[in-house]
Amino acid sequence: MRSILAAIALAVVLASLGLTRNDKKAGSDEELIAHIEQETLDGLLKGDLTPFERYFADTLTITDQDGMVSDKATLLKEVKSGDLKFESSKLDDMKVQVYGNAAVATYSSTDKGTYKGKDISGRSRWTDVFVKRNGQWQLVAGHGSRINQ
């Protein structure tokens, strides 16, 4: 399960936009989703599960670079237990496209971390899918691919 949560920080580089919560109306939906990606990444780096609980749909499905599929409960458990831990992660080349109540975020990440003690550091390309439910953006699916060095 390689850098699976980096996507969710998938999540991004645009934290300086000044947006602080999903329920604020400041900025565009594109900016808001980029902020959600960054807020989630910041939570991952701090071991803070609050952004995951706020922005991950209960039906979330993440497919990592090894083809492993995880859900919200599994991801929360792995971060909380320390099985999945990141020392650093940087998101680049963020692009967000909104289609009504759905949006797609694509970006790359450069990660330094471990999964169950195994080094999972490297670069990846991510695609995250969001749905707006009751006025709130939620991550419903994500997929990562390793970028060969």
C-alpha cells in the first residue's frame, strides 16, 4: 500500500489560497478542492484524522500504485496505528476540473514515508474524484500510479 494517502492530501500545493473549510463559500470550487487536498495532506503529515473524517465519503475507494484497494475505515486505521506514516510529501501540478456536482483532481506527489516499516518513498501521479453532497465536497475515489525514476 504505497503512498496511498498522499493522494488524498490528497491530498494541495494551494493552501495559501486562504480557504479554511469545505462549508465556506470563498473562492471557486476548483480552489476549494485544491485546499481540501492540501488540508488532508497536512492532516496525514501530522497524524490528524480530522480532515479524513470530514472530507472522505464513507463509500471511499482508493486504489494504490500496487493495485491494492482500500476504504475509508482501513485508511483511518492505518494512519491512526502508525502503519502508514509520512515524513514529508509535496504535491505538484494540481489541476481541478468541476462538472456540476462532480470534480476530478489530478496531481503528482513526491513522498517520503513508510508502510508497516517498509520504505514507500517516491513519486506518484494521482487522480481523485469528488462529489458534492448537501453542499459539501467529498472524496469518493482515488487512484495512484508510480512514476518511474
